[in-house]
Amino acid sequence: MTYQGLIHRYGHLLDLPVHKKNISLLEGNTPLISMPRLSREFGCELFVKFEGLNPTGSFKDRGMTAAISEAVGRHVETVICASTGNTAASAAAYAARAGLRAMVLIPEGKVAAGKLAGAMAYGAEVIQIQGSFDDALTLVVEIAEKTPIAMVNSINPFRIEGQKTAAFEICDDLGCAPDWLCLPVGNAGNITAYWAGFKQYQKGLPRVLGVQAAGAAPLVLGHVVEKPETIATAIRIGKPVRGEQSLEAARQSNGKIIAVSDEEILSAQRLLASEGVWVEPASAAGLAGLIAESGQGKFEARDKKVVLVCTGHGMKDPSIITESFRSPKIIPANYEALIGLIEK
Ligand code: AN7
């Protein structure tokens, strides 16, 4: 039978209320791509779980099908979220699908072009906040407490339920859990969901390497970061709502949460692209973390199965690339000019 989306495939394993109405854009079912060249380079069996291939280009669609399906089931009319961009685009799409009003709050000037365009294209009311993602989230929480508007950030437990399915899919593809799972950590919903998913699925448990950007690393520093800053705007978050749970996931799995620099993130992004997988900067943090750890001899991954969770597509943030390369050459439209370049 053709694929009918996450709730259809895994709903029996998700703690969703009976009142839900299935709102799906056929999210999930993303490929686990083997990376033979990088595997050789790092001496392990490396795979990318390419979440950028979800309907709106990020892993957020997994949680959003669950959260919006629940909200529609109890006759909510408006949904709201704070976002560094991907949640906004996803909420906008699923709300559109369900015929709901969507309001998305984003930090002014700090959302990548592909995400902002997505949220607008799907018809959300996009509001820029003169503050950080964390400020926006505080506002959204207050609105959700005082009005019937449903909040679809990952504080919403149904988001986590939906996102568990990525762990199920990895186990289904590999036949077991990998030895290591490396992923970016921002608000810490995804690492929490993966860990819950692996525990529930009982196909073994990976060690979890959570990776934050050095300028937005509250879980590594052990305190809130008031002014988070990183080129990986998706994870420009200083006060993660599921911080405790993510630290617990790292601890229970015998893994850890570390920080990497923006340069390390960009260089990991280039490495992935050099083997055909273009991800947004935040999504390269897992590989950057693996490289940093193996460089210090701390990564015991030799011959092990390692899954890098690449959370968002490179097309979400095109200016990171176009601004860091020289503009493409311009030549006259004739053979001589072209052959001149080829034979140079
Ligand atoms: C590509 O969209 O928080 O640790 O508002 O977009 O579960 O927060 C995005 C987060 C990783 C971090 N990779 O996940 C938002 C938002 C990408 C992301 C994360 C995000 P969490």
C-alpha cells in the first residue's frame, strides 16, 4: 500500500488522544543515506538521516502532524508558535492543510530566507519580535495560557510523540538502533523525542551525542545564555525548554552534549555537501561534533554504526552559501570563451 504518513504508520505507538483528526502531508519515511567516503575517512559506518526531505524541508513536520491533528480534533481554530524558522514553516503548512489560522513569532532579522518564505507562502501571519527566540517563546506560552489558541512548540507533548517516529524509522532501516546518534540541540525537543523513541522501540539504544553551537550552548555551560549568537540560526536558543530531559538522555545513553564553533559547523556542512548531501548549517552540527570528538581521540566509533541526524535542508538557508563563495563567472555565450575556461 502507498505510504500514508506518520500517524497512519506509527500511530499505534504514539500517545495521541482519540479525538485527533489525521492531518498529514505524508511526512516522515525519510531516507537513511549511507556515506561511504565519510565512513572511510572516519573509520565508522556513517549514515545521514536526511530530515530535510520532509514536506516543508525539516524534521518539524513529524511533530507537527501530531500536534495539529490533536488541535483540530478538539476544534481549535488558531495555532501559535515561536520559531527560529523551521517550526514556523511547518506549523504554517499543517495549519493551512487543516484550514486553521496560524500565527508565528520569529526573532527579527534572524530567520533564514527559505524558512521565512515558507511560513509566508503557506499563509501564516508572521510576526517579527524585537528580541530572541526565547523571548518569543515566553510570549507564546502566555498567550496559550490565557486564550484558547493552541501552542505548537515542542513544549506541546504531541510534538514529541510525532518526533519519536524518526527513531523508529532508523531502527526499521538498520534492523537495530545505531551505536551512536549525533544531532544538533536547540530547544532540546528532538533529542528528547529520539531518546524516548529508542527506549520505546526496544531495538537497542544508541549513545547520543548532542551538539550545540558554541555561542548558544546553555546545556554545555550549565546556565541560560541571554544573548545567543550563531550562524546556525535554527539553534540560536539560550533557554531550552527541554534542557533537563536532554541532559538526562545524554547521561542515560552514556553519551554527552558538547559545543562546536561556527567554523566547525560550516566546515562540516561543506563535508556533507562534498558527498552529495546539502543540509542547513544547524544540521551539520552532528558531524561537526563527531569530528571534534574524534580529533580529541574521545570518539570510540571505530567500525561502529553512526547516524547523523540532518534536521533541515540546505535550501532553507541559501545565503550562507552564496555569501561565502565568489559569484559564478560570467562569460560571453560562445564556444571559445567556454573552452578557454575548460582548458585553463
Ligand atoms: C534545522 O524552528 O527551534 O533541539 O523554532 O530547525 O528540538 O529545538 C528549530 C530547531 C535542529 C533543534 N535543527 O531542534 C524552531 C526551532 C534544525 C532546527 C533544531 C532546529 P530542537
